[in-house]
Amino acid sequence: MPTLWPPGLPQDAFLGHVETAPEERLRTNMDVGPPKMRRRFTAGVRNVEIPLVLTTAQSTTLMDFYTTTLTGGVGAFDWKLTRTGDTVSFRFVEPPKIEALEPNVWKTALSLEILP
């Protein structure tokens, strides 16, 4: 059974969500003329940056999910992609960054990749 994004954390509708298409091309410079391009592989990862504003309890849930459930972020998890509404497999690219905004309010930046 796949690991699911914790239900106590925000589930979708993220303002500031940034998704980047996978880089599947290989570009080779030629001695003369324009560079040649070809496809490197057929299934690339897409990068996603997701900002969240969390309560203290939610930030604790997120860090427990990252460190314990995902074994320090090496495991993948299923979550709904905001843009399409489809459930896809994500993996952390970097550990979550959590910044205090005010008492009980934390700004969090998630750097994730969507697995093919």
C-alpha cells in the first residue's frame, strides 16, 4: 500500500505552486551550425515547488512525516497534484524548510519531484 500525504495537512489549492516540465532533451554543440538535440529518455521527473502556511501542529506533522514515515525523505508518497487533480507519486528533493511568520504560523517550502 502506498504512503499517503497526511490528512491533517493541506490537501490542495496552493497559491504559488510552481511545476516544471521534465528536461528530457540532450543538446550537443556542433563545430559548425546549430546544436543538435535529441531525446535523452522517455520518462522524466517533474519538479514542483509548493509553499504552505501551517500551524505549529501541522508543521510537527510534516516533519514527523518527512523524518519517520518517509525515512528522512527517501520514500515516495501519493498526493493530489493541484493542477490536474490526479493522484501522483511524489518524492522530496530537499528537506522541508520551515520559517516562523508569527506565533503558531509557519511558512513552509516544499521542493518535490513527481515520479514517472
